[in-house]
Amino acid sequence: MTDLILCVMTNLFRIYVISRFVHIFLQDGESGTCSNRMGHVLAYGIFFIVNTATYLAFHMMWVNIACNLLGIGLIVLTYTKSLKMILFVTGSVYIINMGCSMVAILPFVDYKDGVGFNQIYEVLDVFLVLVCEQVTEKIVNARQKTENIQNISLVLVPLCSMGMICAITYTGSSTETGIVIVSMGLVLINFFTFYLYNMLSNTLFHQYENEVLRQEIKGYANQVDVMMQGEEKVRALRHDMKHHMNELKILAVKGENKAIEEYIDDMQEFMINPNEIVASGNFEIDSVMNYMLYRAKEEQCNVNVKVQLPKTVAHSFDINVILGNLLENSIEAARQTEEKRLDIEIGLHQGFLRIQIQNSYDGKLEKDYGRLFTTKRTKEEHGIGLENVRKIVHKYNGIMEVCPDGDLFCVILLLYLTEDKN
């Protein structure tokens, strides 16, 4: 009975580990099928029931191989319709599982078709598969240069579990029932550790996304206020236009050209909106820029801006994520200096967007996540933002240069973008 319970728990945990493997290769989903959660659950459920039943009923190697290949293939099919991806992911996941079984079981068990064996070795097998999943995830993330969702130290959880089971088993410090109970407990501990860690990671990431959206909303609200202020000035000027034209006519008749120039200068100065620092015509980008630069003005920063963009640019959201994070860093760094300097230059030329942000800083730098510099005192709170800048740069096959020079800190981005034809 204990072997049956341990077999069911181990197989259920193996299904969970396989799901983690599948998400490594198909984490974004394809063809819109990633949202089909019911299909995923059904595929995992069928695989678990059939795989467990066939193993307990037959104990035949070829039956287990066929069942695992078909089950993993069915699961992958709910994520993508690409035959190439189905074969690749199914083969990769199964080969890793088979390799772990050969390492954890065959050297210690005299395996024969139709004969069962101690399920403790299945527990060691599934923990070894979990270790391989963690290592594979790190390798794939490193090659794709994506955000590291999980800490490498989590590998120690299944490794320590394997060590505990081996120590209890080979030292004879516990009965067979005790080993089974410990194995069940370790399976549950590993499951809840990784499951809760994933939930925490997703929660933090969604909090960051919500913060980005809140910042965009504030930017849009600020831009609407700026536009309303400009509209009020236009209405006021239009209301008094008859008087202005009469005054200019009188001055022209008198031949007072200097007075005419001064009068026109006064009209232009009246029309200037001090809150509209950037007016490229691109509403989305202007809103974020004006909001962030208004904050810079509140911090008494000396801002110099040069922005030349078409009215509509594709991928404005991604650009705003970059600008929001880099400008927040720059404003924070410049605020702590006497010069309080902030220079921004943005332009789009032949599909290439060049962003240069330069600010004064106190000369103190720390590496953040081993990739990007930060001058923030609370860099732990902003690692996600900096990492998302790097991800977006990589997304557009761009280049990012960080150039600290003396008391100036400069970031230069070059991204390949296309103009939105809509």
C-alpha cells in the first residue's frame, strides 16, 4: 500500500516537473493556444492517469516508453500546432527523463520486465529530473538573455532531498516505512517550494507591470492637462485677436518695426506652455516624457531635451518602458548632485531609434545583476525595471552602451523600429 501511495505521489510530481520543462521551451505559447488552460489541465490529467495505470498494471519498459512519448506529445500539442516543435520538445523532455531514470534506478535495481521495484528509486529519479529542469532553465534563459525567474540556489532543494533519502536508505537508520514517509514528505516539500516560489515571482512581475501601467496613466493624465492648458491659451488669444491685430496695424502705420517685433514676441511667450517640455507629436511618448521631465523640474534638475519623432511610432509601449525606467534612474542620480544635469536626445532615422540619456552623478556605481550599472541606493527594488530595459533592447536586436565618464553618466540605445503606418 505504501508503494502504491508513493508511486502515485511520485508520478504526480513528475507531471509537475514535466510541465515546468514544457514551459521552458514554450513559455510564450504559440498560435494563441497558451490561453487554453482547460486543454492543458485535461492533457496533464489524462497523462497522469494513463501513465500511472499502465505502470502499475504492466511494469513493461516498451509500454512505459510508448505511454510517456504519447503523453508528453499530447501535452505539447495543447501549446503549439507546430510539428517541428512538438517533436523537439517531446523528444527533449523524454530523453532527459530517460537519462535520469538510467542514472537513478538501473545501477541499483536488477530491472526485469513485468517485475516491480522499490519506489524509493523513483523518488530519487524525479528529484534528479527536477535538478535537470533547473539547469536546463538556466541554460535556455542565458542563451535567450531573458529575465532569470528563479535563483540557482533552488537546485539545492532537490539535491539535498536526494542526499537525505540516500543517507537514510544506505545507513539503515530507518525502517522501510520510515523511508517511504520521509520520501513522501520531501516530495511535498519540493512541490510546495517551487510552486510557491513561482507564485511569488509571478506576483512580483505583475506588480511591476501594474506600476508601469499606473505610470503610463499618470503620464496620459499629465499630457491631457498640458493640452488643456494649451487649448485655454489658444482660446484666450483667439478671443482677443481683433485687439491684437488692431494694435499691430497701428504700429505698422507708424512704422515702429521694433515695437511690432516686441509685440509678436510677447504673443509667442504668452502661447508657451511651461509644462509642455516635449512636443514631438507622438502622444504616447510625449505623455511619458512630459510626466517624467515634470518630475525632474520638481527636483530642480537642469533639463536639456531634443526629441524628433514622427507622430506615430510602432512599439510605443516598449519605448515608454525604456524611457520610464532610464529617466527614473537618471533623475534619481542627478538629484543627488550639485549640477543636477539631465540631457536627453531621441531621434528616429531610417528605422533606427537612437536614445541618449546623460546625467550628472556622484561617481559611485554598482553593478546590478552583473549587467547594468545603477546609481540607486535601493537597487534591489529596481532590478526588474533595469532587466526589462535590457530585454526590450534584445527584443529589437538593439545595442546598449553604458558610459560612465567622470561626473557624467551616459546611456546610449540603438533600436531597430518601424514607423507605424496606421
